[in-house]
Amino acid sequence: MLLRWVIGQCLRRTRLDQGKTLREVAEAAGVSIGHLSEVERGRKEPSSEVLAAICNALGLDLVDLLRAAQWELAKWQLPRPRLRCGDLALAA
Amino acid sequence: MLLRWVIGQCLRRTRLDQGKTLREVAEAAGVSIGHLSEVERGRKEPSSEVLAAICNALGLDLVDLLRAAQWELAKWQLPRPRLRCGDLALAA
């Protein structure tokens, strides 16, 4: 798991939770919609200055972002439950 | 406070705590000493891949780095004690 993927997920989740569009956040942050979209999908590496502008547009400070990133990562690292046939039968 | 400064501080602190030189970590991570030094001082923005290689060389995983970054940031954001003349007199 790379840092830009985790951060992209956090930014996207925060934006959607706030009911904001890519356009709104991109305009507030002074970046293009395409760039914001690439950052959210973990495809482009934002500079720390661009990241600060996006966070600012979302009302996030750096501590919030780091906390959200830790939480995001923990979710991915949780062991997935492994179902066995018996479990499925019991759950039915 | 920009993310690359906070991350640079964490990497430098971890390296020094482990008693490792810039050369040792740079070689293990496959980056130049100059680049690692710039990253540690928050002057160069490392790609997520380079950051992962440096973390790997230090035995840090991404969760450890995010936790350390939060801690580093909290230290900087603590209100600094403001001494007044009276406090100095009392402390003397």
C-alpha cells in the first residue's frame, strides 16, 4: 500500500461525505478537476503544497488527514474473515 | 506545516534513533545520499515508492510512519509556554 493511494482514498471519502463535487473542491483548491481526480485515485503524487490546498478546501488540517490515513490503512490491513462451508451453512 | 517536512523529520529521527548513517539507509533504500538528505530536511518531495523504500530500509511500515508523523505534528502544534517577567522571577 502506497501513501498516495491511502491519501487519495481519504480525500475522496471526505469530499463525498461533505457532498461536494470534484469541481467544487478543485476550484476551491486552485487545481484542475483532472488533477484532483487523479490524486483521489492515487494515480498522481500531489506536492505537499497542493495537498495542503486540497485539505484546506475540505476543511481538513494535516492532523485530521494523517488520522484519517491511519484509519484507512487499518481498514485495509484488517484480516478478512475467511468463510468455510460450515460457516455458510450456519449463517443460512 | 507541510506533509513533506513532517515526514522528513520522522525519517531523520528514526534513522538517528537506530544509529544509522545517511549512507547506510540510502544504500538499503536504493536512493542517493543527497536525495535522502533532501527528503529528511523536507526539501524534496519523495514519491510514494521512494518513501516506501526508505521506510523499508528503516524497518518502518506505513502505519508506523503515519503514527510518527501525527506525533511529530502534535509536538509542533503544542502551545509554547509563554513566560512573563513574574514567572522568571518566581523560577529564579
